[in-house]
Amino acid sequence: MRVLGVDPGLTRCGVGVVEGVAGRPLTMIGVGVVRTPADAELSRRLLAVEQGIEAWLDEHRPEFVAVERVFSQHNVRTVMGTAQASAVAMLCAARRGIPVALHTPSEVKAAVTGSGRADKAQVGAMVTRLLRLAAPPKPADAADALALAICHIWRAPAQNRLQQAVALHTTHATKGRTA
Amino acid sequence: MRVLGVDPGLTRCGVGVVEGVAGRPLTMIGVGVVRTPADAELSRRLLAVEQGIEAWLDEHRPEFVAVERVFSQHNVRTVMGTAQASAVAMLCAARRGIPVALHTPSEVKAAVTGSGRADKAQVGAMVTRLLRLAAPPKPADAADALALAICHIWRAPAQNRLQQAVALHTTHATKGRTA
């Protein structure tokens, strides 16, 4: 199973691709950050995020996209941009019929460290260990994206297959309606 | 000048196209609502919003897109969906090099009624009068989308022309970087 994890953001959108199945060693396929200039217009920044995500989907062809679930109780100034960047990532996946899963930050932390309240350093350390990397991926957004992908792979495989079937079915139904 | 106004939302996304220039009678070209089912997955809903907005852009070829600026102090449960639907609308416009303007609800109300605190009925009544319609557009989201477009047309024309030039320039620059 190949999963693209996305830690959404306008300034830095973390992206990481992990391959593997639950109970077996995992492999990092790629990791990076899509950046957009803070002084650009919002619509141009969203376009740049789209182009970045599309490039990752083109190159790595993931079967699932796992996006961090955004909560509105976060920092009010940044949460809107995060919500909008996450919308772009979800949209790019949905257009290709790739199922999208949302995981909360505490679900992701609990998956890779055993504690939903782990700090960034602990998440980075576990991502490094689980993917057998030489050093923690930088910046933290990139490590978080990999943690999201790992979290997703470790979900119940049956649930993932069901979601994949539903997503493909819905894509065809939607296409039929708008044609 | 032809403007597509978008009142963003996942359940009901109001869309309205108005043509005209400041100081002259305005013409409504089209009005409607893009709806997505509340029980669908978020990524599929965003995809449906994109398909709806794309259809309106294809049919009406606006020179500007005016989107309501979303504030996080609104109802916390709905604001994330509104922010994400607005991201999709902005993205669709940016992909085509169409400049996007954001106007706050009070700017729009002040533009069409003279008061930033006007209620929905007052906005609907003024939209009906300004566009010489037989009855107020329903639902309110559709009337709000038309009000957004009117608000945009009444901005300083020089400012609009400048934004259009910048948007086109940026599109070409962005394309160059990613090619």
C-alpha cells in the first residue's frame, strides 16, 4: 500500500510518501515540502499548492492520501490557510478517484509514538526509526507528513479497501451526473 | 466588466454573474446555487463544488471572480467548510488566470444597501432593484453571490485593471517556473 501523507499549510505544506503494510517494515518513497510565498495573493498560493500536490501525485501514484484533519480551535490567524490548503490536497486526490482519509494530530502522534500528546521531536525520532532513516526529516512538516502516511497504513486494512471501493464508485457516479 | 460572485459553502454555494460598469445600469447574466450532499465525504463534496464552479466559468467566462472573505469568528462548525469551498472557487479562478477579489460581508452589504449591517431581506431587495429583477433571487446564497458581483463592479475600475494585469503576469510566471 502506497500512501501520500499531507500536513497542510500555505507557507509550508509537508508531503511524504510511504509504502508498506501493517506488521511489516515500511519504506519511505519520498519526502518534501511544497512552499508558497507569504506575500503572494491567496488564490495564487492555492494554485501553487495544487501544482505541488499534483506533481507529487504524478510522480508517486499513491493509492491513498492521508491529510491532517484541521480543527478550528487552533490559532485563528493560520487555521483558515491550513483549512484551504487541506481542501486543495483533498480536491487533487478526489479528482483522481484516490480515497482521502483525515487523521487528527493526536491520532497520528498516538500511532507513531504511542502517545497522543507526543512532541515534535518524539514524532520525528519515531518516524526516523520506523522508516530506518539516517536522520529526522526536516522541517517538522515533512516528518509530520510521513507520520500521517504511517498512521494511515496501520489502520485496519479492510476499512481501507472499503473506502477505496467507495471512492472509485463515487467518482464514476459523479462523472455520470455532470456529463 | 463581467463578474462571477461566489458565496462559498459546501451545502449551498451561491453563484451569480453580473455585467456592467460603475455608474451604469447592471445586468444579471445568471444566478444559481451549487449544492453538494451533506452526507457525502468531504473530498467528494469539494470535487462537486469544483465541477459546479468550472461549469459556471465555462459558460459565462467572467473577467473577475469575487468571493466572500471568510472569517474564523463565525460559527465554528460551518466555517471550515466555508473556508474550504472558498479555496476551491479561488483555485478554479487562479488556474484560468482570472483575478480573484475577496470582499467581507459588511463591505458587500454596505455596497448594495448603504449599511454594513443590513439584513438578508434588505440585501435581496436591493439586488432585485439594482438588477431590475421581477423577484428576489432564492435562496439567499444566490442573492448574496449577485451582491458580491455588484460590490466588485462598483470598486475603483483602475484598481480592477491593475489586479487583472498582475494576475495574468503571475499566471505566466508560475507556469514558467513549474514547466
